Amino acid sequence: MGLFASGGVERPLQVVPAVDLARYAGKWYEIARLPNRFQRKCASDTSATYTVRGDGKIAVVNECRTADGRITSANGTAQVASKAGPSSKLKVTFFWPFYGDYWIIGLDPNYRWAVVGEPDRKYLWILGRDRRMDDGLFNSIVERIKAQGYDLSALIKTQHAASRPSEERTRPSLSE
């Protein structure tokens, strides 16, 4: 599928119409991603936990296991990019005052999987509520992403260890 619409102009990236951020909150496992500099040390077990704060912003905790087995994490904050919406276009910061686009471009109606990207199509994450995703579902999501104009030739599938009971606990909200 082509990256360009008629006339050689790139099609705007389409986001889902709306996201219930309270339903979106919780732990998500990275199923796959495009390579990026800020995750270069992540070897496996990558996840993100989102908690809606009292002020409406979202606390973000990203975690992964490095090649030497250590767990590393990064804390950030996300918020809806514009009061005019949509709620599927967020901006996130890990190093204030620098923000990055966090656009939800695919979302299961039951919030079991999500696809996050940004308008330049340089960054992409496929997320799931479970560590593993059925191959048929994964392939279907990949086709949807390609239809959005992404080049997925460098897509990395994330490795996850078996479930550990201590990792299944939810984190308290930062506003509690």
C-alpha cells in the first residue's frame, strides 16, 4: 500500500474518534514497536502503566528488562493535546518541557489492544492487555497499520517472560 495519496501528498494519520481514558488506564504490554533511541536498552518485558490523576493528567510508568536482566523504568506525564479534542490525541513528556505526540490510531472496542503512533510515522507501538497476542489478531493489526502508511519493515516483536504474580498487582495512583 502506498504512503502517498493522489498528487504525492502524504495522507494525515487517522486516530480513533474518542478514547475513554479511565478505561484506557492500567497496564499495557508492548507487543511490538518500531525501533527508537529511547528504548535501545530494552531487551524484553516492556510495559506501560497509565493512571488517571485527580487533575485529569495521566501518570505514565514505562518499564523494560535490559540485556543484563535489570528492570529499568521511566516516569512521565500525558495529557489530551487539545481541550477541543479528540481524546485520542495525547502529548506525553518524560523530560519537561519537551513533549511528544502520543496518538491512539487503533483501539479494540473492549480495550484489549491498542496501537499508538504519531503524525510523522517514525514511532509506533502495538500494545495489549496480555503479554502475548494471537498471531491472527497481530497480523490483522499490522495490515491496519500498513493501511495508515507506516513502513513496518523494521518492526520488532517484544519478548516477554512468563507471568509473574508479583507483576500483576496494579500500581496506586500518584494522586492517592
